Amino acid sequence: MFAGCTASAQIQEMHDSKTFMSLFSVLFRCSEALKIQVQDEMVRIAEEMNDDDLHSIFTTELFNEMDKMIEEKKYSLENACLLLIQVKFNFMLNEELDERFVHSYLNKRLEMMIEEENNKTEGKREKLLTDLCECHLFMYGIVDSAGFLFVCIRRILKVASSKEESEEARTEVEMGLVALSSVSHRFFTKDDKFLNEIKEIIQYHQKHRNLTRLAYQSALLFMINQFEKSKRISESFGCELHFAREAARELEDLSKCVNWKRKIDENRKGEEKKEKELLILFRWLHIVNNHFRGYTCRFGGLAGLFSSIVGVFRAAKGNNRAICEQCLRSFNTAVVFIEVEIDDLLNGGAVDVALEVIVQSNDGGFSNSCLEFLKSVYYRLKWRRFTKNEEVERKETKRKLFEKMEEEGYEDCAIGLFYFLQKGLHFDFSLNKKPEDYFIFC
């Protein structure tokens, strides 16, 4: 079919996983010039696949076959790394770690080559070492040796610190930061060098806006993943990095960029074709939710952040269920895990959204999430210890909340819900059947 690997026109007609494997099987028979064309087409085909198809292709056997081709000098290690980086980059939101790569000969070769290149005192191939480190972190973000992990992180932070403004440099920085964000192993070190470097990258971007959206997001995600247990870092996020303000701005901008009415691609087995801005937006909501869960100290700007999440929910309502669920989840996480002021939830519109869903929606899952959120609000107002001054504010907040519920017709809706709960006819029997858990009493 690909005799001599010269019929480039045929390549353009390929579109499925079988075609991907056919192209891979002839890589070693192509000229070096055509290898790049074939590999680019393989990446393009991979972009059109869903996760199941991609996982069916990248097996331990495939990785071992790539390693064999490299050993026999039929395929270069540089090209292999480039292929894996590009494919994995397009699926950066798929955080499932693939054990098949870990147990492959190709993984062992990568580790050996990283150590070999890093230990060279002269003649070090800097670009190759960077590609090897990126490839390893993209393919598997956990390594057995903390020292080996430090080598990869140190190398990629050096690349990510580049201030060059060329398109090529921006792409390299983006690739590096996304690779860092895939590192799921939390290392603990007294050396603040990594922390200071990533913070400097973030602060430089906030001043000059030199990073892509994905690169900036990945820098914050790396910092959260690795240093979230530090109280000092928690305070830094609120006071120095202005996390709430930055997250709110990013969510608002992305919400305007997403094509919410995008039609489902019938060629992708009913799965909505991934849109980069939508993936980045979902990733932001995930980061915000994890941030609420990981940091327990107070920080400012939450009303604005809640307002932005509400805006995303309204834009996604009726168009993207996963986004809406993540928005509702963030509200509840904020109440449960951080010292959020209930007034921030009120002023940001989170309570309005919850009440609207309960009163208007016929979606049981959404209603359940909103009821849980309001129940968490109630517990915060009821059980937290208040000073005398705070008690006055608490009563005022409860009064505002009660009036808002009354305006939205929440009580009538809740009373009807209790009827079904008591009769055992509701969709979710895990909901508490105590009426006081769903009402805010003044």
C-alpha cells in the first residue's frame, strides 16, 4: 500500500486507528524527509481519536517496538520523543497514568539517556536532554527516584524561564510548563529554588502577559500540585499571586472564547470533539476546586471569582453538563473547606444559581448538588462559633439569605420535595430527610 513510502496523497485520506498503525509500520522504510511528513500525519490522526482509541494504540508492545526500531537505528530517539510529546500534549487533560509505558523498554531507554546526557561535562546535547525530560514527564509523571525527578524539573524550568517572545520560544515554554503540570508526584524539599523559579515565571507573566493561556494555567497547576500543603504558599497565592482575581479573569475570557453551541461531530462516536479553549476552561474549574480543597486560609477576591464561575455556569447551561457540574462542585467545596464568607457567595451569585436550579430545573443531579450546597451553607451559619460582633453579621447574612430564598419560591419547592422524600419516591435516597437541613432559620 505504501511501497517506497512515496504516495503522500494517500496519507491525506487516512483517518482512523488502523491507519495510524499502518503509518507506524512503514516509518522505518521511509526516507528521513518523508518520516517527518508521516509522523506529522500520525499526530494529526491521533488528534481526531477519542481516549479509548488512543489507549488501544499506545500499548507496551508499541513502546517496545519503538525501542527496537531505535536500537536498530531505523528510527531516531529524537523523532520518537517528538511523536510522544505531541500526541500526549493533545491529551494533556487525560490524567490517567499509563502503566504500559512505565514497563516498556522505551521508558528504560529514556531514563538511561537522561542520566547519561545530564552527567556529561562537555558535549551535552541540550535540546535532546530537554526533549527526553519532557517526554518522560508527559508519558509518566511519577518516577521512583526523587533525584531523577529533580533532574527533569530543573531542566524544564530552565526552558520555561525563557523571556524570548518568538512564536517558537513561546511554544517551547508552553510545552515545558504543560509537562511540569503533569507531574503528580509531590516532592518535599527544604530547597525553595523550584518554588522561587515557578513563582517568578507566574509573576513575570502577570506583569507582561508573555505566556499562552495554557502555559500560565500549567505554571499555577504545577505550583499547586507540588507546594499546596505549605501555609506560606497558601498565603502567597492569595496575597502575592492574586489567585482569585487571576482565575476570575481567565474564566471570564475563556467563557467568551468557547463556542457553546458547537455541534457534536458524528464521526467521533457521539463524543463532542475537543475544543482547546473548552478544555482549558474545564481545567481552570478543576484547579479552582482543588485550590479550595487544599488551602484553608482566607484570601480576598472570592466574590469576583464566584461571579465568574456563575457566568460560566449560565453560558454552559443546556450546552455542557460537565462544566455545569464542576461549577456547582466548586461552590460546595468552597463552603466546606475554606473560610469563605457567605456574603461572598451571595454577592457572587452562587446562591442565586443554586436556587434557580432547584426551583426551575428538572435535572435531578443538578438539584441534588444545589441542595447539598445550601445545606453546607446552613451548617456553616449554624455551627461555626462567632464572636459578638460576628453574631450580628451572621444574623444579617441569614436574613438576606432567607429573603432571597423566599423571593425565588424556594420554600414551596422544598416543601414539595420533602413530600417525595418522606414517601421514598425521590430519585436520590441519600438526601437527608430532615427539613431543618434545607431551611435557613432567622
